[in-house]
Amino acid sequence: MDWTEKRELVRVSKLYYFQGLTQADIAKKIGVSRPVISKLLQKAKDAGIVEIIIKDETVNVVEIEQQLESLFSLEEAIVVPASGIDNQDIVKQLVAKEAAIHLSKLAKNVKSIGLSWGTTLYHMVNEYPYQRNPELTVYPLVGGTGRRFVEIHSNQLAFELSKRMGAKCQFLYAPALVETVELKEQMLQNESIHELLDEIKSVDIALLGIGNIENSTLLSMGYMKDSEIEELRRHKAIGDIGSRFIDEHGNLIDIPINNRVIGVDCEDLRDIPCVIALTSGREKVRAIAAALRGGYFHKLFIDEHTARDLVELVQSQALVK
């Protein structure tokens, strides 16, 4: 590149980036066509004369989102900035708020939404803006009865979300986890439960949290015993999706407890057009990785700290292999 050509590239670049002229304005000023200006600006970038640097704290977050989308074949990953925030409750609320905003846009174009249970979903419902969607129906993805932690049960969350959406609501009058497989089969013979489960499998959007067995809410809620947690450890369970326990590859573990759940099956999620995971907490990283490897989710909402740990975990595991 000779001096004259380089000077022309610098001149065009200054007019465009510093003085704010449009490509059409520059073309008129210099006496060439607009496509010529476009080519000159690109050439200035290729030659290193122009370097575009985005100075914003969200840049690194976007890079993590792209990494997650690539690593787990996700349609979209939304990483919520959490730099300098150590309070996990606040971080969880930030993730929930972002998910609520996103869902409020998606809800305008669908007829049915299903959600499971958990604290992150609880915060999402509380953050959801009031709307009016009378043609929309909200479903619980899993049963939920009992007197402990009622506010995070799937039925309760579905009801509260339907009120904020101005939508209809259906209830699954059954526990999330029953004592025996035989009891589950008996309950499924109930026509209303059976028909509702069929409807749940056909929702347009499903929202679920991801749990880990080391800090299981199912245990806190009284659905599980310590002995059952030990059984899950023996079978190398990593976490759960909608109360169904999975291994490190995201596969459903073949143990009785998974057959005692009343709700949507993991395999049913694959037929739902949009399945969204809401999760937060660095202690869940292995469980989140497992759930995403299973290929059940299209979208992921996650906080920055957990997202970074997740990328590092998957990359380190790849190096070991």
C-alpha cells in the first residue's frame, strides 16, 4: 500500500468514525459511489488502520454467551452480569428478572406455557410484569402438594404467573413424587390427571430449573429421605430436571425414584418447541453441565459467575479426554 492510498483510507475513516458522516455523505464529498466508501472502510479495518474496540462490561458476558451456545448447541444463552455481587439471593433475582422480561415478549405469540418449581422460578414469577393474555393457559409441569414450601410448588407458581399474565390456569392435583410406582399408576388412571398430563406435553414454552442432589430442595420439602439421596449417589446422579434425576451425560437414571414422579418426562421436553432453563449458583455447575449435555433445552438463563465456572468445567473436561 503506497502513501497516497493509505492517506485516502485514513481520510475516509476519520470522516466516518470521528466526524460522524454517513457513507453517502462521504461519497458525495469525495465524488465516488457509496459502495466504494464501504469497501474503503473495510480495507482500513483489514489493514489495521482502524480497530474497533467495544468498551463495555457486557462484552465479556456476550463472549461467554457465545461459548455456551457453541458448547451445548443452544439457540440462545443469556448470561446476566453479576460482577462484584456476592449475595446469591440477589444474583438469583437478577437472573429471574431477565428471564421474566424475555418471557413477557415470548408470551405474546403463544397459547400455552408450563413451568416446574423452585426458587429461581419463584423469583421470575414475582418479577413478571402484569399483562392481559386471556387466550393463554399456564400449566404446572410437575405435581405439587403439601404444606412445606408451598410458594415454590409448581401449581402455586402456575397460578401466580397466570394472574400476572391475565391468563387461564390449570392445576395438577397430585404430589410431585409419590411413595410407590404402583400408587403413581393408580393416580394416572384418574381421567382428569391423565388428560392434563397429555395437555402439558404439548405446551408451547416450558420453563424449568436445574437442581443438584447435594442440596436437594426435594429433600427439604419432605419428598425424599436421606436414604434415597444416598441411593442417588450410588447411581452417580448429578442433578435433576423437573424432579427427574440425571447422570453426568444428561441421561435419565434407571432407578425407581424417577418412575415415581408425576409430571412431564424429560423425553417429552424434546417435543416442546421452546424449553428454557433458569439456573443460578456455582454449587450447581456439574448438574447444569449434565442437564445441558442432555440436549433438553433451547435457551439458558444463568448468572455470570456460574456461567464462567460452567465454561471452565467443560473445557477442562475436554482437555482430560
